[in-house]
Amino acid sequence: MTEDHTTAQVSLAEGHQFDRDVELLVYYEDVHKTSAILETGKSGAAPGSLMGDTALLLTLYPNISVVKPDQSAVGELIFLLDRSGSMHTTVANNAGSPSRIQSAKETLIFLLKSLPLGCYFNVYGFGSTYESFYPQSVEYTQESMSTSIQRVKELNCDLGGTEIMAPLKAIYSQPCLEGHSRQLFVFTDGEVSNTNQVIGEVRRNSGSHR
């Protein structure tokens, strides 16, 4: 690295075979200091053009202290999984690709393992009908996580067509938990026949969830 810390040379260790990820960690000094870069216009370029005018880049990086939320503010997370027949098809058009339902289940399992302790959650599956893991959202604990992950692994594309309105209304009819902001995640591959109605339903409830 140069003395002014503006450039550095990086090289791989001898014998590296690219058999693992290469991670480059960069640590900045005075990251919260305002900086400015001035680039003059290109000589000969027409005034008023993109290259002819002088440009200024001003970088502001304020130092905002992070307030840790208490347990009552960790939220309610609801996952809505498409279990219609079309989810049986593969993500890409080749035999080795996973099915859409398998990819969605893997993502859902990853998310369930990553939720913060103290939040509330529920999992809905929908097709022509819908069903949920729990009558209402439950607190996220080691036990509820393990039980839900096992149930996700057993899910199939066995609920018919793609009708999302009914489960949306069921979710919106549940009162929000005090102090827990509600977030709704949808996993689907299909189009619905009542797009405008679905959008309208979401819009009417946009003030109570994300």
C-alpha cells in the first residue's frame, strides 16, 4: 500500500487453486468525513454536454448511532407460499434444475433459520384453497422454528390453482400484534386472473403491513 493510502496491490498466495472464495476486506479511515471529487470538463467537448461540463461528486456519510430495538419491536413475519400445480415445473429448462417449489422451500427454510428471537411468524400455503401452519402467528423459539422447518420440508404442490385473494383476506383479518410491525413475504411463480382486485386489497391494507 502506498503511503497516502490511495492505492494498494493485492496478490494471491502461491498455489491458490480457486477452490474457495476469495475475500478482500477493505477498511476505510475517517469514513464519516465529508469528501468531494471535482472533475473538469473534457477539452474540446461542447459546453452544456455531459462531457463538456465540470462535475462535482460530494459524499456525505453521517455517523448515526444505531438504536437497538427491544424485544417488543422485532416484528411479525408472515410467509405466503404458492403450492399450485405450476410450482412443480423447474426453474430452468433442463432436467438438472430444481423445481420451483423446491427452490421456494429452500429459501423459506433459510429465512426461518434467520429470524430474530422474540418475533412472531406464520406460514401460509395457497392454491385453489389455502392453509396455515398456525391459527395465528406464534412466537419464534427454537421449538417453533424446528417444527415449522420440518413442516416446510413436507409441503407439496397439492392445492390446485393460483388463488391468492382468500389467504390475503385471511391474513389481513388477523389483528396486528401491538408493538410488532407486520411484514408479508410472497413466494409465487404464477399470474392471477383478478390482478386488479388483488392490488386493490393490498392497497387497502398497506397502512398496516409491508
